Amino acid sequence: MKKWCLLSFISCSLLACASADRQLLGSWTEPIPGMPGKTQGFLLQEGGKASSVNMTTLLYESWEKEGNQLILKGKSIGNGQTIDFSSYMGIEEINDHELILRKDGKTVRYTRQP
């Protein structure tokens, strides 16, 4: 009986985690400061694939969720050089329309795009 309860708990926990990860899927953008009507952000796809939205020098390639952290990985292109990066952001809140992330003490609000 204890084994069955433990297996049920583990299964439910895995399903809850998978559901939370699936909620992150989609295109998320934020307004570009000083450029009215322009947005930038990222697209999170199944299988851990990611891409940039309206950013030519920051190329997202992959993503993962670790605990309450969203990790975006990719390449930063500029000044004639390309540098691999990993960006760790705390997930403050997520719902069907908004994703609020925290990085380096700054809160950023992203809106889900259709």
C-alpha cells in the first residue's frame, strides 16, 4: 500500500511539473523601452527549443525550467564576436496571458502573443 501511495504521489508530481512547463510554451514579448509600438522577447517550444523575437544580437536556442527558474541559452552576437550565454530568471508569476520574470533585481512583464 505504501509503495502504491508513493508511486501515485510521484506520478502526480511529475504531471504537475509537466503542466507548469507546458504553460511556459508560446511566444512572450515585452515593449522595447523608448520604441513605442515595438516589442521583443522569446518563443519557447516543446523539446526545449527557443528562439528570439525581434532581437538580432541575442539569439535564443534552448530553454529549460529548473525549480522556479527559467533558463534561456543561446548566443550573443556583437562587435565581431559570438559568445555563448545562459540567462537565469526567477519565475514570479505565470498565467494564460502574462509571464513575470525577475533577473538581477529587476522585474520584467511579458505578454503572451497569439
